Amino acid sequence: MVDGYRTRLTGMSEGEARALFFAGLPGPAADLGLAAEVTAARLKLLAALPTGLREEAERRAAVFHLDAPGW
């Protein structure tokens, strides 16, 4: 985030906050039954970002892939 930028993520449930740890791992999140929470948390987090940062985050998420099982 930009230095000094702050926001309150009101409306985020406990399950959504916990699911943020799986935001980059949609497969494992779904396996754990957290797909809906991950999606909701991601949308709320993106909505809280300023437009420029939101667009950058969406671009990066579209090209990032983590293949953890191969490690």
C-alpha cells in the first residue's frame, strides 16, 4: 500500500479474514471449503484500494501462479 494509506475493511467476516491467507491459492481454499470466503474477502480488499492500486493488484493477480505441490 502507499505510505500512510489506511482504510477500514468494515463488513469483513471472521471467515473472510481467515480465508485471506488462501487468496493466492484458490484450489486449496476450495478443498477446505473456503472458496466463497476467499472470493468475498478478495473483492472487499480490492474495493478498499484506490483505483490505481486496485488495477495493479488485479493485473498482478492475473499473471501470478504458484505451483507449491511441485516443491
